Amino acid sequence: MTWIFNSELFNKSSAIDHVNNLSFNRGASTEGELKVLNYIKRELKKEDVEYKIEPFEWTKTLVFFMKLIFSLIIIYVLICDVILFFPDIVWIILPLDILLIITFIMTIKRLMNMERNIYIGKRRESNNIITTVQAKDLYRKRPVIIFSAHHDSKSTRYSVPLIEILYISVLLLLLIYFTLTTILALWSLISIWNFFIINNIFLMIRNIIIMISVPIFILVVIVLLNKNTNESIGSIDNASGVAVLIELAKLIRKNPLERIDVIILWCGAEEWGLWGSKQYCIRHFEELDYDYDLNKSYNINIDMVGSYLGLVNKKGLFKKKELNQNLNPIIYATAKKMNINIKPVMNSFGGGSDYMTFQSFAEKYKKNGFQIGFFNSKEDEIYIHSENDTSERCSAKTLNDCIKLCYDTIRSIDLRVE
């Protein structure tokens, strides 16, 4: 069974108008956030869409941990460089290596923990906006589809691709540095029992290590000099997602699904560590598990609908993993029937967005059937967080295609519910 979309269900100029109206600095906990919240509320009221505002506290914990990691790298490299000038005690680097690995693992583990909040630094307040449209058939333990998009924006001195290049370069150089220093440390340790002697090869490797430390220092300093600015007006990232959800909320309010509830969530403070979606899931996921059949439910996250419509298929730095079981095939089949072009996206590095929170909580609650969808025009990353992220780079057709495709997809899913 299929659902055929009626093109008269929504105004085709509304989405791009929203993007134009929302193209201003929307930094979390700023006057810009209040403006975007008021705008969303005003638009929802026009169609009598009920909503609630949920304030929450957040801090710049992510910034603290990132600065901590890069500061530790500088300290580690500096100490190792000094020790390398004393070949007989280079073995001391081994416990430093172990300490560095443990510190990195603990720090990254804390950063990736979506299930609890870590408050470090000044506490600020941001807000989520939530609207729920119930199904016509209110049977117990029905599925739910959660649409999410962050409403905050961010502006930085460096572009996102440049930041990714800097991070990858530091990581690769550090791995080479770490490997070579470990080899010399073991060599130094074994030489205590006269199995190996300190020779010219040892000294040559030492000199190579010290040369590698120079670009590591330079790159880390460049990373630490990246500052926030006020240049980006955040049209692609993520006024586009906000616009799509506003129109979807109106559309679904007028035409609710038969057997599936729809929750629409505009998240705050996403750019500072997914705070809005984390706070939402911490407060509500257990409640969602009680009310709904989460093994038959979905989160569809919309983060950047810019010059084209991108859909993330796979993610992972080395081993690529399918993002979902059968949601993407449904989306592609629906798009084909509607003659909508979708560009497959593969997230190898970066790509952090609110879908990760829902994915983490689904794993925690052992909801293996809960599926994630992620619309993201990754190639537009060259523009975001900078003055180049303007509404001219957003396509009205692409925005409308996203609205139609999302609506038609959930209609198709609704028809499959038994």
C-alpha cells in the first residue's frame, strides 16, 4: 500500500520564507535563541498546534574536554622530547604512554556518554520545543515517530572541513609520534640488560621524532586558537531543519496518522554537545518506553537541508555500518515514486547530531528495533559555521522535497502498521 502526496497540502514558499526569517545568529542562551523560540511558537499558533517549552541547563563541558585533550597532547610531547635527549632513561616514556592512553579513553568515554550530564563551568539556560500529534487510533503501545532538529547556530573562526583536517592531521602525527617513542622506550628498557645498544639508528629515530613534534605543536596551537565569532547566520545549519519541522508540524496537525503518534522536537544547545536531545531523552525516554512500542518506532533527524537533499546511509571511521535496518529503503522507495532526488551520504568523520542521543538511549534500553534516519547535506559543511552559511545556499525546492518526502514516508510507514 502507498500514500500519494497532495501537493496542495502546504504552501510551497513557506519553508524558504522561514529560512530567510530565521537567518540570524541563534547562539544558545542568547537573544537570538529567544527570537527563534518566539518565531516557532508564533508559527505553530497559526495552525493551533499545541506545544510545550522545556528549559534546561547546559555548560561548555565539550569545550573544556577538548581543551584538556589538546593541552595533554602538548604536555606529553614536550616531556617526551626532553626525555629523548637522555637515551638511558627513555624507557620512562612507557608509563607516560600508559597514562596518556588511560586519560584519553576516560575523557572520550565521558564525552560520548549520552545518558548523563556533566556540568563543568558556568551554567546557562536553553530550551526545547516539543509538540505531539496523536494518532487517530489511540490503542496502547502504538509506535511513535520522533522528528528532531536543532534550532541553535554556531560561528567559528575556522570552517568545519578545516577543523576536521586539523583534527585528523594531529591524530595521525600523534599516532606516528606515539609509535616511534614507544619503540625507543622499549629499546632503552632492553638495553639495560645489554640486549641492544644505543646506536646511531636509535639517535636517528630520536631526531625524526623531535622533527615530528614540531608540526604537532603548531597544529595544536592552531586548533586552540579557534574561537567563536558572530559571522554565521546559520541558514543551512540549521534554520533549514527548523523550517522543515515547522511545516511538518502544521501538515501532520491537519492530517494526523492513523496508528502512529508523531513527536516533533526542536532541540537547543546542540552545537555545544547535543544538550537539548540529551536532556529530552534523560527526562522522557523511560516514559516513551512505557507509552510506545519503541521497537517499531523511529527518530528522523534533520540537520542541514541546503543545496541538495542528503540522506546518511552509513557511518563509521573505519568499519562502515548501516545507519538503520529498513527505514532508508522505505525513504528511497518513497522518493523514487515522488521523483525526488536524494544523495547518499557516508559519515566517516564528524557528523555529530541529535540522532546520536536517540541511538544511544535505544541501545541503553535494548530497543534493537528502534531506527534512526538522518537527513544531512554533508557537502555543505564548507559553508556552515561561517559567513558563507546564507539563505541563498538553501534551495526552496530541496526544502519542499524534504517536507513532502518526510510526510509521505511516515504515511507509508503508517500504512504498514498492523
